[in-house]
Amino acid sequence: MPSLAHDSRGPINVGKTLFSFVVDRHPKFASMGYHLALSLRQHSCDDPADIHVQFTESVPDEARRIFEKLGCTTHQIKPFGDGRYCNKLAQLGNLKDLDFSIVVLLDTDMIALDDLRPHLSNAELTAKVVDGPNPPLSVLRQVARLAGMREEPPLIEVDASSGLGLVASSNGGKHAAHEPLDNQAIRAPRRRIVDLLRKPLLALRELVGSTRRHVEQDLTFVGNCNGGMYGIPKHLVEQVDTAWRYWALWLLQNIEPLKKARKQTHVDQVAMWLAIHVGQIPFRHAPSNANYYLHFAGRHRWFDERAGIALLHYHDSAVDTTTGRLKAPQGATAMEQAAISAANAQIDRSGRSAAWV
């Protein structure tokens, strides 16, 4: 049974941790990856050689030399599957025979602000729940049926949940695991139920339908994670690599549910979800601190207030191509503004713009 994001645990000694990310042909990957590597070197690793930069074949030598000068370890990978959505799956093949306790696979559009290692686990794969319901529950259900998944996984609030209270926050949705979604959809605070009883039948149906839609927007299945950060203990690497590759190739051959919903870019993410459940990979959700979205303003349901933001996931849209710095979304909190300022200070000190144009 997967563990949930809010599980409390004290600091753990994670041992030697490797960090890995892919640099593809487009210049943005080298630009963002450079700042990611610098930030990891400052906050999260003991030796820059523990940062592994994996290049696709089309990346020019000049980009590779930038990372070698930082002391990073470099590799070459071949595109995986269709070569568009799944190249991050190719990383583990270059890493699994190395000496380490945990390997962390990252997207390049991230920047570390604190040590990520306290949010990892020696025993379980760790990743943060998706920001929003992407792909939607209905699409994941279609995929699960095609894949022959025997039991529907438990439900959990997405990180940007609107906080309607339809799934209790105290246990991360555990109580909802065996309850039909329709039942959850019609639960509401007592005061609201009284109001509903006073309304005509049509209004009641409209409200229930609206609430049901909100539930669909607030929930996903446990294990459906944002692919920006995966922490994988050494003893699980072979199992994860095998299952993840299998399900990614299977999805590429059974792409229709994702294609119909225009979610083909999530093949690697959904493949990991299938790997976790069908492959029975030990798993726990990481807190928002370890993969903090900032390309739009929203609630961070799984933020651990006992710690700060360890890793910003800013996405392309947050890079100001004029200044080469990160910009905060409208409505950003004071904490988020401070995190952006800290990230920009790191970018400024590097003397290299985060922009790629």
C-alpha cells in the first residue's frame, strides 16, 4: 500500500545521492540545466560529480563542455520509444551500476533552494502528486482497464486542490479509497445540505453536478505524480527501470485514451503510475516542498510547513526572456516571492541568463 504525502518522519540518513537530468537538443535544456546543476551543487550534493547530465545525441559538444567544467558527470543516451515524450526513461541504464543510495531524476526547469535529501526515502520511490488532475480520472480509469489493473488505487487530492473538503485532509484520502466517487461528490458540510433541501429538484441536480465536477478537478489516484522529481532507492532501480520501460512502451502502443484527451505528453508519467501499482513498487508521495510548482498561483495542498521550499519547478513560462530571470505568477505569496528572489540571486551570481533566446 503506498504511503501518503503527509506521513511524518524524522530526518533520515539517505547516504550517497545522485542527481540526474536530460539535456536535449533545444538550447533551453542546456540553459536551464546549467542553473539546476549550480543550485544542486550549492544546496544538495557533496560532490559535483554526483550530478549526472545525460545528453541526447544531437546536443553539440560545446553544451557538454559547460557541464564538464562544473565538475558534473556526463553521459549520452539514445532517445527512448518515440523519442518525444520518454527520454527521461533512458537515464537509469547509465546509473544503476554506480555506487549510490538514492538517485533523483529531475526535469531541467527546476532550481534548488535548499537540501532536497531530507525529503527522500531509503525504502520507497518518492515523487510529488500532480499539480492538477492531469490526466483526468476518467482517462486514468480507461488506461487502467486496458492495462488490466485489478483494483482501483486510492484517491488523493492534487497539489493545487481547491480545498472543498470533500476528501478529509487529515489522512490524505485514505478513507476514500473504497468509496465510489459519486458518493464523495454529494458529501458536503451540514449547513450546505440544509440549503440544498430547500431548493427545487433542478437546482439540487445542478449543485450536485457542479460539486461532482469540482471533485474531478481536485482528485487523482495515488501514484499519479508530477514527473519533475523521482527519488529512487538503489535497491528499487532495476525494478523501476524494467516496469517503467515496459509500461511506457505499452502506452505508446495503446495511446488512444491519452491521445483522445490530448495528453500524449504524459506518457512517461502515466507509465510510472502503472509501474507503481501493477509492478507493486514501494512508494510514498513527497511533499510539495520537493517539487514546488510556480508557473501559476495556487494552493499547495501537500506543503510541509516545517520546512521551506527545497526545489522550485518553474516551467518555461516563468522565464522572462528579456531579463533572463524568473518571474512570479500573479497572486504569488510572500513566501513564493522570496523563493523567486532567492532563485534569481543564484542566477545573477552565475553571470549567465536563464533565458535561451
